[in-house]
Amino acid sequence: MTAQIIDGKAVAAAVRNDVKEEVTKLRAQGFVPGLATVLVGARPDSVSYVTSKRQACAELGIESYHNELPENISQDELLALINKLSADSKVHGILVQLPLPKHINEELILGAVDINKDVDGFHPINVGKLGMKGREPLFAPCTPAGVIELLDRIGAKISGSRAVVLGRSNIVGLPASLLLLGRDATVTICHSRTKDIAAVCREADIIVAAIGKPKFVTAEMVKPGAYVIDVGVNGIPVLNPDGTPAISEKTGKPKQKLVGDVDFDAVKEVAAAITPVPGGVGPMTIAMLMKNTLRGAKHAFGLL
Ligand code: NAP
């Protein structure tokens, strides 16, 4: 069997298009959705993520209110900004780019975001609601929500399935597990202390891999016909034909390529469907952030 390759770029573009259509209609009625971005310091990866998020806002007609703060800002000053944004009626989503500098208590800052503007879905109340039967948070975390969106768009049956999630982080593994549970999958969560992960994975109809270990999931770990969603993003060295590391002529540094947590080439011969890296889950995160911001705006406008 050769798996269906799930085109995350196409699905993300479809989600973004849906959001754009709704935003256009809202703006025509005088309702303008707004996202506040908060960037502390100037880590190149964080700057690049925030820039992409703001570009997506511009493309979709969402106002973005950018807040760039020095690395050495005090916790109290940052807290004051979060409180101000939480009270600002133009702002329907607050995105605090992580990680924050070490001197700032991340839990305190994320806990100060108004739960009705928590478009990243990281507020403990929203995460708690995600895990409770009969409760629904206004927002689910973007990357795990993107995993579910991909499964839905390819018609995977989640209810009644056996799902195995590799990884239990607050950002991906745990919320992905809770979302799958909420959709009536029977969920097993694996982490660094789990014994015989291969045997656990072989039971799975759905595998979500989010551990940050290149090509960890091999073909032998996958039941024929399973759906495999690879969240992992790992840089590995590019090798020359003789096995030595390839060096970039431009930078003089070893060349790297991105791979996921799944051995894509081998697993695609076993799975029913699989996401590539890059081009699978990656593009979904910002698309789901835009969807969450629209949801926050509709909630604020009394349109949900
Ligand atoms: P993380 O916070 O480092 O968590 C990794 C998880 O994997 C932990 O729960 C850890 O277990 C578990 N783990 C580590 N080694 C393991 C092993 N050998 N066997 C079983 N479990 C193991 O990572 P994260 O933030 O969740 O990210 C996971 C991956 O997803 C990374 O590659 C990251 O780059 C990627 N990611 C992608 C996106 C996106 O595409 N948009 C977004 C976020 C993250 P313990 O809890 O026991 O330590």
C-alpha cells in the first residue's frame, strides 16, 4: 500500500480562504477582527514566526497590533501590557510568542491572558475545559487543532479509533490527546518513560508523533492502513554520497534538511495516509491561529 500524502499546504490554504471569506463579510458589517502579537526580545526564530503570523493577518483582513518589547522588560511591565490588551475591545486575540526570557514566569503571563482572547489555547482554564467531558473551550491550541483538521479533511474516522500520541507537551502532545479523546477516540499517550512504544503504536489506527526525534516511528511500528500525522520538525545533516557532511557553499556551514519524527519513506508504504515534513502539519498552525482569532472576534461581537 502506498499512503495518501496529506497536503498540509493545500488544507491550510483552504482554511485560510474560509477565514478570509468570513472576515470580509464581517468587515462589510463594520466588525473588524484584531490580533495582538507580543514579542519579547529578538530571537530570530520568534521574529520569523511573529512576522509570518502578522503577514497572515494582513492577507486575511485581520488587524494586527504588534507589541515588540526588549529582552530585559520586567515581568510587571509585561503583565501590565497583557492586562491592557485583555481590556482592549479592538483586540480579539492575544498571542504571546514563546519562549519568554528566563526571568519571566511564563505560567503567570499566559494565565493573565483573557480566556476569551486566548487564541493560542494555552490558558489553564481553556486546557482544563478541553479535558472535561461536556465542556468546550473557546479555543483549542493551534497545532493540535491543525492535526484534527487534517484528519477531518481527509475523512479519517476518529470516533471509536485507537489513537496513539507520542509526546505529552503542553503545546502539542497533551492537547492533541485531549482533542482526540473529545472526539471519542481511545487514546494512549506515550512519553520518554513509556515501555515498548513500538507495540503500543502497532495497535493504533491513528498515530500523532510529536517528540522531536528524527525518524523515530519506523514502518514496523505502524499498523497497515493507519493514519500517521507527523508533528515533529528536526534538522538533520545532509550527507554527501561518500557519507561525509555536505557543506553549504554560501555559508560554509554544514547543510541541514528538515525531517519529521516519522521515517516518511518507509512508513508511507504501510500507512493509509501520512503527512510529509515539511508541508504537513507545519502550515496548519498559523491557519488555525487565524481561525481562532476569527472565533474570538465572533464571540466578542456576539455572533457565535
Ligand atoms: P517537547 O516539549 O520537547 O516535548 C517532547 C515530548 O516527547 C515529551 O513529552 C517527551 O517525553 C517526549 N519524548 C522525548 N523523547 C522521547 C522518546 N525517545 N520516546 C518517547 N517520548 C519521547 O516538544 P514539543 O514542543 O511537543 O514538540 C515536539 C515536536 O513537534 C518537535 O519536533 C517540534 O519542533 C515540533 N513542533 C511542530 C510544530 C508545528 O509544526 N507547527 C509546533 C510545535 C512543535 P517526557 O514528557 O517524558 O519528557
